[in-house]
Amino acid sequence: MERAPKVCILCGAQERELLIEKDSWKIYRCHKCGLGFLDPRPSQEEIEHLYRDEYFSERYDEGLDPNSAEFQKRLRSEKHRVRFIKKVKQDGQVLDIGCGYGYFLAACRNEGFEVSGVDVSGWATQYAIERLGIPVRLGKVGDLTLPSHHFDIITMWHSLEHTPDPHLALQVVKSCLKPDGILAIDVPTYKGTDAQRMWQEWDGWSVPYHFWHFTSRTLVQFLGKYGFTVIKSKDYHSSVIKEKWGRIVILKPFARLIAKMYSGHSIALIARLDEKMKAHRSSETYVR
Ligand SMILES: [Zn+2]
């Protein structure tokens, strides 16, 4: 076990308040900016144990047969993400950080993108390489040598909240992205309707896997430290609301529409480097 940084990694404030206690883990919130964080949290060695092979097979699946109908269905479930990035970029090199089995990358490849990934799981990496033929680097982003200013699109789907050092992750993203590249990212948000209504039972706390708990505001601020400007955002519909209205037969067909009026489990953003930062790429400042 290790302690989280003493000062807020986003704003530098020291004052904190308890946000929630769950399964004997404590999540605090920075009093000043609202960034949530797990403290204490698993150490480096414990992290390696946490993401052992069973992490994926127990939570998701064991790597679907690429010839199965289930695989096609799984790929369709990634389409909303592909559509989201296509609103800004229609082709190019995609790097998915925390790609898992690579289903999202397979969906991107079907749409004509060139794809590669990074993941900490040997099990998932092997599946992506051998079964899907997708080049995936095994390891943490900070430890890998990735090509500079090479990618048109970098994606982090539910990945930033897992990383012990989001600053390092963003530094790597910035150094790997082409000057006109985009970063697409989503994270669970405890400010969303699902979290607010379910609170203690909300699955987005995901202790002890989620080290950080962002809100729209803190995520935008965090990206801003690296010169990223948000150009698109999307709220997922609220599954709590959808389920609630879906139980009423007459309203069932409208449940999804109603649920869209509420903020959901996560927030998704697309950001790109602003012109000023592109011109001064070396002047990176951030608070540790
Ligand atoms: Zn703060």
C-alpha cells in the first residue's frame, strides 16, 4: 500500500474532505478543485497483481472468438466511440492507451484507421496480437518508448483514472501526438446522475482500481495543463434513469430518450493542442 500525493495533483491544495468510504477504501476530494483520489492506494507491486490475467477474464470475457457472432456484437458496442472520433478525424493512426483486448481498435480498423495499442495486461495483449493481428505494446505508457509526434488520434477509454501518475500519461500523450492530432478520452464522473443517485453502490468508484475521480471541470483543467483545448464533449445517457423509466411499459420506448436528458456514468471529451502550445512545445508546466 502507498499514500496518494499529499497535495492535489491538479491544483496543489492540501485540504481534502472524505468523499466516500467503500469496502474499507477511502476516497477523498480536493477541497479546492474537487478532484477525487484514493488514499491509501495499491503500491506498484500490488498494481501488477491487481491486473493479473483474471482481471479481464473475470470482469469482461476471456477474449472472444473473432469468428463468433458475439465478437461482432462486441465490436458494434464500440461503434459509438468510433463515431465520436470520426466527427473530428476520419482517418489516420490511432493509438489506444489501455486497449485491453483491442476490441475498440478492431472496430476502428474496420472503418479504415491504422491501429495500435498499449496495455499492462500480458493476457489481453497476447490476445490482441495473436487473435486480432493488432500491434499492442505491453507495459505502462511511462515505461515504453513510443514514436514522437506520430499519432493522429490517441484514445484513453476509461484509462486515465487507473494510472498512478496522470501527469506522466498526459506528457506521453502530448509527445506522441502529431501537432494537429486529437486526444479522445472518457472517465467515470461522480457528478453524473448515476453516481449521485446510486452513490454507495455506484460501480464507477471501482476500488481499488480507480485512483482518480474526475468531474468535467477537473478533467478539462487537467488537459489544459498540457495545452489541450476541448473541442467536443459528450455525456453518456444515464443508465439509472433509463432503467427507471424502462420499467414502465408505456414509457419503455422513450426510456433512452429520457435518459439522454440526464448526465450519465461517464463523460467523454475530444481535445487538441491549442495553437499557442504548439508553438511552445517545450514550455510544459504542471503541478506535482
Ligand atoms: Zn485540487
